[in-house]
Amino acid sequence: MALFFFLLVHCFIVFVRSQLHSETHHEGSTSTASVLCSAECNQQLQNRLETIEAAVRTIVSAVSSQTDDLFAPIKEIFQLDPSVRSILSLNFTTSAIASTKNSTFKINSVPLAQGNQPEKNIAVDNLKGAVKCSLAHLVDINSIDFSSSFNNKSTDVAVAASLLTNESLEITWPIFSTECLKFSSGVWIRVYQQAPEVDYKLQPETSLYVPQKCLKKKSKASYSIILSPPSSSKGKKISCAYYLTRHLIQCRAYVIEVIPNFQSLRGKTLRTDIIVPPKSKKNDEADFRSLISVAAHSNSLMLNWEDNSGCAPQLTSFTLKIFQDGIVDEVEGPNMTVTIPRSCLRRSTNEDNLFSLVLPAKPANQLTCPIEWKPLDRCRKYRIDMNSQYSSTWNGPSSSWEIFTGQGFSNYTSDITWRCPKKHFVCQYHRRNYDCLSSDHHYVCNGGNECPHQKDEEYCDQSVCNKDGFRCGRQCVPKELVCDGKYDCLDGSDEDGCNINVKCEQLTNPTGHFSSEIFSKPAAEIHSERISDAVRKTIVLISVQPNHQIWLAFDKFTTVINRDFLKVYDGPYSTSLLLLSHSGTTKPPSVRSSSKELFVEFPSHYDMDYQVEGSYTSVNSTDESFKPGCGGYLNGEGTISTPNYLSDNDIADCYWLIGTRQSDDVILLRRNQSDIKYPMAAFLSSRAYPEMIVYDGWSTDGLVLYDTKSTETQQKTVVYSFSNKMMIHFKPPKIKENHISFWEVFKISTPQCKNYLEGTSGTIKSPNYPMPYPHLTDCRWTISVKPGSKVRLLFAFFETQQGADFISVYDGPTVNEKLLMTESGSVPTPFVVNSSTNQVLVRFTSDGDTSLSGFLAVYSSL
């Protein structure tokens, strides 16, 4: 038995040393392991060494304290090892170990004679169990049955800490297995303020040893304890009541450590951290996010935010990370990182948590606000991540904001520059008139003053070019003047390719409109090389609500063909997928984005004959990809067509959305007259033409205005909406032919033709009666008589354009009521229409020029 016990101890020591050796080689090479290992790694290695050393000391002390001659050979072997002799020199005794404060593990001092064999086995088993439980996180110990929640020894076991309403701290941690509970002697708990890594070993504010009997079982697999704040009472303390050394300070971060103990052997340290919220907020209501708003231009950045963490007085600085095009590159990182000290911040006089900051191109005071940052590019989208720091103890969570750098057209007048070819300038020298001279002309930087305002003698210091300056002919312009929106070089080359003649705009409403900006025509004649410079560019970024897509249509479009292009990108950047590139005098087709953003570039001219106007609207996102020719969006007026089903067999259902910006407007849909070759009934019944359904509004739940399968509507050649929105749904025909039909769309805007009449009798008539009524008219009369009565309409005259201009009567005040009559053409009069309620709605619509007089009717109460 002695030999077995000796082999057990000896193998354990050899195993531990081999584990340390392998771990050292695993972390890195022998010569570089300590260099490559981080501070956290070194701390873990130190913890392992201390744990293993404690285990060896306990084993050696336990064996050496035995008086039985059975252990004499083992003691002699211990004396051969210098490190073991050092342990023996500490004169650990059995009684000392038994009285250790942190241990409940007893080793009897009774000689282990042959009759005491069970006690000896119990002592050995207890020692083995304590060692295995303390090292369970370092080596594989199959005999320990880990809980299913923590069955991976490499997983960091979670410890949770939360503040209670009475400022007490509740700590909960898991146990490895029920088997280890019988070897547990309690835990050490450490609470200390979080600090930078260099100050990691600060003195803990609270360091408590809690015996196992004082731990509260939280569940089958966890324990907990509540640490109360410092008590002011001087009464007798409760045996299992534990207190924090002092109150935890609000807006500070603390580290909570729980260290299990197994018969004086330390187990794996479980660690978490907690932020103490302000006293005015409950723990579950604490909010540490910074709400920011940003206004950005190419040469400045303005931020306004509310620090609603409740810890604004502790704010020391914050960091901005700026990502170009809003793209976060995990490898390369942000384009720019700027740390802003509190001294640079402006704070509201009335609110301590309201801050603002302006980052100009050149900081005004480098002493109090030492910020270096690079101005942002024009007309570009950026993402800004903002992270606040408080009292050098903890950082708030990051807040993000997306910005678009707006920039209007430059105010610098470049008319004279446009008169000359590139790399030339206009200068009056001697008595000659203005002329175009090369920027390398000998009059530049020659000491004379041949040009007005001595422009030819500016920026002549050649040393500027040697300091990363910009050379333009004989001039040297400082680099900060390049692309600043002003021509500093005589030849204007310092602004070439800088997009100084670019206007940027961001639209964020669900629907909107934009147009090119007409600027003044240059006074001087434009040189052929400068024509492209005389065309300015407008950039519009359209950003709508999340989970929506954008339909974009063009109301007007005229540009120089093959020179000035409209470009539409499917996303928020000029690097996004190109959806459309178009120039000339024909309107481009409408396009739909795949996300909530579109990036649009188009030219702006000084010539009013060239214009670009566009409209957009947002719709709910769909997974169906956009196919040109299959539906689209139209603002007010234009032409729509059926899809070409023969050219694309994959086209199924196609939708057209038509709308107007004014809510009082309505929409007229009229078949193109050149497309009608057969009687309407025969035309619509042809299997070679798609089924067509027209809805009022942009939903299939709206009122059906027209349906090729309906006998009530199939005779119509015109369709009028009731609201300012109309949706057209095309379904594939049974027989696909290469034929496309066209429909014309008109906007009807007659808000003055809305009438509300009350009384027992009156007269209504078409506009201009008895003269011909106007075209594109939508007139409505809402007639109300006293409750309990009915309305009687007597039509005395009725003559409108057949199949195009209609008079409709509804049994109520809206178009959603029962339709009592709808007629067009010449109808014999007089005839009567009676309502079943005390209100009726009479509607008169016309689609085009006519020489007819319309109608005359008299109403009365029944």
C-alpha cells in the first residue's frame, strides 16, 4: 500500500510538471513565450502555477506529517528533491493544516496502523478529490461529472452580478458538479474598481472569505450571496452577513471575482464586471447610449448629442471613428479615428448633459483643443461611431450615425477661366486686351505686375513645391488651398477634378421631388476645352424608411446626348451597382431600388433648354427583383405600356404605380387611340393581350376601377381615379405575341370644382353650361337635405362625349356608396334619379376637348 501511495504522489508531481512544460511550449517557443504572451495570459499562467504549487505543498505536508513508519521511505525520497525539502522546511504540521481557517478538511494525527486502514483511505480520497476539483479547469478529469451547462472545460464559466434596490450586490455563480460540493470549503470574493491593464493589481475594495455554510443555493447548478453596503449600526454582527468595504460609486465600473476553494486549494477564478448606474435610475432603466445628430460638410463636422447615461459630469473625452461610404472594414479599420478631450466640448448652460462640437478644417485653438482630423470628401456618405469615456474607468457603448456631406455650388466666379483653354489664363499685359496665356508664360513670377490685382506674382515661392505643395506652371500653391473651392492658380488647375461645381442633397421623406439647378450663363465665350467645366453636377442621395424600396421616375429630361449623363446607383454610394445611365431628350424608364437608398447623379446647365426633374416614392420591400419594362412608377403624367411578354418568358405579374403630389388631384388613364384597331369587346377578349386590373390606391384591397374580365368595365376606354393614386396590374396573356399596348396618363387638377350644397332644392350644372365644358375636369357636388328625407334629381339636359365623359350619382356623400347611375353620351331628358338617403354625390368627369354642353339638373327634397 505504501508503494502504491508513493507512486500516486510521484506520478502526480511528474504529471503536473509535464503539463506545465507542454503548456509553455504550446503558448510559444521557449525563448519567446513570455514575450508573446499578453498580460491576461501571464496572469492565467501565474494562477495555474500557484494552484499547482499549493496542491503539491498540501500533498507533501500531508504525507510528511504522518508518524506511521509506512511513510518513512516516501519521506526519504522527498529529501532528495531540493524543492520538496523547501516545503518540508516550513514545518507544516498536521494540526496546523487541520486548523487552517479556509479548510474543513481534517487529517487525523492518529498513527495509521493496519487497523486504521479505512481512515487512511478516506484521507487519501479526500485529498485526491480536492486536487481534482481545484484543477478541473486545467486538465481532463473524467471522474468529475460536469454539469451539462458547463461540459466544456475550455469554456469560460459565467458569473453574474447585479445591484439590488438597497444598493446591495448579489453575485451568482455556477458549480462544476455535485461531486465537488463535498470538497468545497467556500469561496473568496473580490470586488475592485476597473482600471487600465497597467493598474490591474490594484488593492481590492472588498476581499472576503465566505465559508460554504454561508452560501445560498440558487438552483441545482449555482450558488449566490448578497453583499450589503457598509452598515452604520454598531450592534452585534450576524455570523453569515457580509458587507462591502464601502459604497460602490455611481458611473464607475467594477470587477467581481469569485474564487472557489477546495480544502485550501484555489479553483478557477470566475470573473465579471458591472457598471453602477446613477442613483436616480433603477438598474434595469439605466441607459448609457449617447443620442447624436450630425451635420456634415466637406470642411466641417458639427455634432450635437445628449448624454443620457446619467454620468455626464464624469465624461472625460470621446472618440470618433469615421468610416468612408459607411462601410466598416474589420481588417483595415476606420478611415479616421479622432479623440476629443472634454475641453473641446461646448455644454448647454441649462442642461448638463447636452453637448455640442464643431470640427472645422483648421482648429482655432490647438492648445486647448489639440485635434487633428482630415476634412471629409464632398457628396459622400460616412458612418460615424462615437464612444464616450467616463472618469478613466469605463467607456460607454458605441453609438452610430450615418451622414452625407452636403456641398453647394462654389461661389467663385469662373467665367473668365472658361474663356481660355486648359492650362491657360486670362491676363491684361501692357496695353493689349485680355488674352489667353499659358501658365508657363514668362510674365508669371517675373517680378512685374502685368495682370490685374497682381495675380501673376502670387505663389511664386518655389520652396512651397518642395513641401508637398502643388505646382501649376511657375506657381506653387500650398496643399491646403488645393480643392478648396476657389481658383488660386492662374490657370485654375488647383481645382481640376475636385468637383467644386457639385451640389449635394439628401432627401429623407417617403416621397419627394428634385430637379437640376439652372445657373447664370457665363458672360464670356466658353472655350471648347472648357465646355465640360461649364456643366455642373448635382448629386442626390435618397434615403427612405427601413424595410422599404424606392421607385424613381423622371418628369422632365433633356441633356446633351452622349455627353451629359444621368446615372442612378442602387445604393447609397457612387460605388454601388449602376442601375441606369441615360442622356438625350427622351425620358429614361423608371427604376426601383433593392434597398432603402438610391444615389443619383445628373447635370445642371446654364442653358434652360436642358433640365432634369425627378420624383420618387417609397414602397414596402419585396423579394422580387426589378425587371425593366415590367411595371414602374409615374408621377402624374406620361405613358405606360404593357410588358413585352414575348421577349422575356420569366415576366409574370407587373405593377404600375401612378400618383400625384397634390392630394386633391385625380388621375385619368386613357388608351392610346392608335392602339385601338378593333371593337373594344373583341379587343379585350383576345387571348393575346394581358389581363389588366386598375385599382384606386396602391393596394389590391382598393376599389377596382377597371377589369378586362368584368362585363361592367370592359367597354371603357378611359378610367378615372377617385384619389390621387392608381395602381395597374398586368397579368400574362394565354398567347404571347410581340405586341405592346400603350396607355396615356393625365393629371386632373380642379380643386375649385368641389361643391357642398344644403337645402330643400337647387340647381347643378357642368362648368360653362350652356357653353362647352372644359377638358380634364373632375367636378363633384355633395347634396344634403334634412334627415329623414330623400334627394330627387331631375336631369333636364344631358349631352357628353360618349364613352369618355361621365356623370355618376352615388347614394351617399362618398364614392364608396351604392352607384345609382353612370352615363355618358346623349341621353333623352327629362329623367329622374332618387336616393334612399338624405345625401347624394354627383360626379362629372371629362377627358379631352369637346364641343358639347354637358348637363343641367335640379334637385329637391322628398
